[in-house]
Amino acid sequence: MSTTATPIPLTVLPTPPALPALGEADAATYASWFACLAEPMRVRMLHAVATAPAGLLTVGALAEELGISQSTASHHVKKLAEVGFLILAKEGTSTLVRVNSACCTGLPHAADIVMGSLSQPRTTAGGEELPCCPSGLPDDVTVRAMAESDLDVVRRIYAEGIATGQATFETSVPPASTLWRKWLPAHRWVAEVDGEVVGWAAAVRTSQRDCYAGVAETSVYVAEGFRGRGVGKALLHRQVTAADADGLWTLHTSVFPENRASLALHHSAGYRTLAVRDRIAQLDGAWRDTVLLERRRAD
């Protein structure tokens, strides 16, 4: 944050809607998070663990990567674990370190609350306009309307998503006829690479009440061998632009906090985090959190 920027006259700022005061308990929690990260080495350490290929590191490996002593690394790891950013586990004589997935959304959400950005649906915490849709689309991916004949492949891709344990609370793929009936006809899409269906996106009305006719819940799935190639970006681009053109004014989706790629993808399409829903449902007998994301049409 620059301290030399020219102040903006208060008269040009819109009057924000009234927000409830931030409670003392929440303020104290957020302050402890921000204070912990006031040490640059801890920021570097958290980033190193979060981006580790296996998703975890030993304290020794972390010290070596950052060029610090193991005792210094242990000190900072302990501080990060105390506020919940890191989770520690013993394996023999080594301590394994991994990121607490809840902080991947909890920390940005805290910043949004502190800065009041949740009262400004079309702007970020910094005041910038939220993006309309993903940019930098891949040249080799084509998105077209889904045909009923695509459903076998669509269901296979759906099953691959279920198998990750990070995509949905579903544990089995619904019948093709069920999917075809529930998805909005004008909002079913498949992505192709060299003529092969490698992903799909769909939307379903959240309510049959007329007042909610423009509100839909969205899904995007990419085949296992094609993740990381921009297929999801191409699908989401078509999904949100078609929704805007067709008069859908609100799109929402729920994503597991662990699925950071999906969170980033949806944020690139103008979705914003509304809430982290703690222990919202069980998957395979374990309580899971979800991040509730929403995208509002500009007008």
C-alpha cells in the first residue's frame, strides 16, 4: 500500500451501505493472523509450503530451501502453526509441515471483511472492477453446446472429478436422464480438444420460484488428463458470457477450500467469496467446509 498516492477527494466516493461493526473477538483473531505474517520470513515459508509439489515439506527441507538454520525454521513453523496457518505431523524423527487448507480462503475472506469489500459486489478490496470473465483462453480448446449424445463422456469426466474427493459431495454419478433434465438447456457446454470431449460445464436453477428465475448454480469439470491446460478457463468463459447474455443475473457455486485451482479460476471470472461455510456437510464420513462464491451480472 503506497503512502505517497494522491488522496481521492471524499466527495467523489459513493456512500457504502451500512455494515455491522466488526466484533472484538473477530478483530482479535484477524489481528493475530496479520501479526504472524508481519515477519517476512514467515510469509516466504508459508508460500514455500503452499507451493511444494507434494503439498508438504519437512522442517529440514524447508530450512534448506529458504537458506536458514533448522532451529530458525522450527521457530517460525511453530508460530505459523499456533495461529493455524500450518499443520504439523511427526513421521519418525522428522516433522512434516503442510498448509491448513482453511487458511487459503479464511485469510482472504478476513481481509475482505476488514476492508468492507463484501458490501461492494462489483469491486475488489482495492476498488478495482471485478473481471467479467477469464482471459488468455487456449487456442486449442473449442467450446460448444452439449448434445445428449455427449452424456456418456460427460458422466465419465464427472466420475473422475468425484474420485478426487475435492470436487463435490456426490459419491456416484447421477443417471444421464437426471442430469439432462435438471441442467438448463441453454447452459450445458462441452469443451473439445482435437474433437475429443475433455470437459463440461452446466447450470441449474436454484429455485422454481419466478423471482429467482435469473439465479443459477454452476458446475465445471475437466477430464483428468487435460487439467491445467486452460480447458476450465474456456468453459467458464463461455458459461458466464452466455449467462450474461441470457439474463441470468446471479451465478453461484460452492468449492472445497482445498481446491485452490477452482477458487482462482472462479475469481478470474468475477466470482467473489461470500462465506466459508464451516462443516456444511459430510463426505465419506468426514465433515467438510465449502467456500460459497457468487457472480453478479454488471447491470
